[in-house]
Amino acid sequence: MSPEHARKEVRDAVVMDVSNLTLTAQGLPVAVRLYRPARPVPAPVLMYFHGGGWVTGDLDTHDSFCRVIAEWAGCAVVAVDYPRPPEQRFPAAVKSCYAATLWIARHGTGLGLDTQRIAVAGGGSGGGLAAVICQMARDLDEARIGFQLLLYPVLDCLARNRSRNEFATGFGLTAEVLEWYLSQYVPPDIPRQHPWLSPAHDPCLQGLPAALIITAGCDLLRDEGRAFARRLKKAGVPVRHKEYPGMRHGFINYPASEPAARRAVLLCSEALAGYFHLPAG
């Protein structure tokens, strides 16, 4: 074949379109990266909120995870580039993540998205944001979220438990680093039990979406993830909790070198695909 024909063959074989967009949602400009598979159309959608202690992560640091999930779960992924501290402190990130989710729920059909099948996900601080967005969507009744995928999430900024003590140093994310993140993110006049900071402090967890919660065995956030899973189950929310012994916070970002990370990515994909490909409603 000619070089031009060969180039067209390669272009046509691409199974995913990736584009950077700016949404104007609730008066806020919110930058997002849309990963849209060639099929199905319309595509179910995962809202993804990156980790990095609210401060350090961005769309590029979690790009590979979003690409793999979009391909393996057969869904579109909308990764939100929420404002980061210290330039924009709490609650800017929460407002942007919620505004983007609401915009997709209301207008996503114009992007080829199935707005009847929306899930949220995130790791660490992004996992906490995902949990918060689910609670806001339930309370405000403005967007329907059917599934939440929480990866070693920050759920309780006041937690005092065994894992916070046992893994405070020497296991990647330390207590000192977490406190630095919080000092950058949270203004001093905001109580850390605020439900937009600590979704585990919401007194009512009924009516929330089904959940998959992944925790790492050697992570100072481990026990709050365990406790949140127990409370969701007690509240009647379908929940699966999977812990990976010996793993540290953020392990899922290293599938090339860590077999447990590959298994965890596969589990995430299977759980999302199971939700997305059920009949609507």
C-alpha cells in the first residue's frame, strides 16, 4: 500500500479519541480531558478526580490510568483538572468537580455520552472528592450517579486510628506529608470535619451509589477506608471492599512493576463494566 494508505489504516485503528475541553458549569470554567472510545455510542461515563494531595497531581500524572480504564471498562472518562491549592484553596476543588459532573449529567449527550450511566472515581484526595460528589449529588438531587470507585481515599481529615499511627513514617505517604497537603488545601478557619473535607463525617450514608473501595495494607489511610466500607454496608449501600496486603498508598499507579497493581486495575475495570453494561435504571 502507499504511505498515505498506511497512515490512514493506522489512524482508523485508533480506538479512543482524547480531547481537552473547557466546560462552563455553574458560572465556573472547568478544564477537563475527555477520553472517548470508538464504541459504544453513546458511551457510559466515568468522572475521574486525580490524586496528589489536592496539590501535586494533574491530568498528565494520571493520564495512563484514565486511558486504560476507558479501554478496559468500555466507557468514556472525563478527568477533571480541578483548581489546586495554595493558589485556590478549599472548597474550590469540590465546587469545580461537582460543577463538571453536573454539566456532564445535563449536557453530556452532546458529546456522545450516556448520561443515564455516570460513575465517579478517584485515588487518595481524589477518592475523597469522589465520595463528596456522591453525597452532594444525593443531597441536591441534581445529578444521578450510579457507582463510586474509591482508591485508598482520604475520608476523614481528623482520623486517629491504628493505621495512622502504624504507617505514619516509612511507607510513602507519611503523616507529615499528609498534614502539609492539608495545610495547603484547607484554610485555618474551616473545621476539618466539614463533610466536603471529611465525607466519613456525614451522619447519613443512605441513598449513596454502590461502591468499590480499594485499600492498601501499608497505608496510613487504610483504616478509614475500611470503616467507610462498613458504614456504607450498614446503611444498605451495595459495597465491595478489597484490600491489597503489603501495598503502599498509590500502588495502583505502578502496574508495570507491581503485579498487585495490575490485578487492581483489572478489578476496577470489571466493576465499572459490570455497572455500565447493566440495563439503564
